[in-house]
Amino acid sequence: MSLTQTQIVNAQPREKTYRLFDGAGLYLEVSPRGGKWWRARYHIGGRDKRLSLGVFAMVGLKLARQRCLELRSQLASGHDPSELRKAARRRSMPRTETFEAIARE
């Protein structure tokens, strides 16, 4: 059964963190403090992994499903979405000037 916008908005915090599942590994995690995060669960290399897709309200249900489909297509092409995200983050970080880099110049 797929999630609806009403179910997501009406999800109240509980004593412990709980999850509302949408399908295809996509779920909404609701924390005791009221935070709601979209997460996707997937398996690669015999390991179970999960990846954050954004915070609810900033990322709606439709966009979360779209991001989950993108994640599934990356998996189908043989890439680990987590590793792709880490590589993109490393490329976007500014180069820091280390003592070694200055000494080599």
C-alpha cells in the first residue's frame, strides 16, 4: 500500500522512531521530536544500505519517489548510490592548501 499525503502530514511523533513504508524501499522515518526524513533502503554487494533522500516538507512525496527511482536506476547500472554521492561531495569541496602541497610547489 502506497503512502498518501494525508498519512504523511498526520504522522505524529511517538516514543520511539518509526517508519511509514511506501514501497520499492522508500519510507518516511518519523522521530520522537517530530522530524520526518525520506530514506531509501537498498542492497548491494550482499549488504543492506540506506540513503537519505531529504526532509519532508522540503521534499514532497512525488519528489521522494522520483529520487528513489533514480537510486534504483543507479543500482541497475551497477553503481552504489552512496559511493556516487560521496564522490560528488569530494569533487565539490574546495581544495585545501596543505603544507605538503605548498612544499611541493
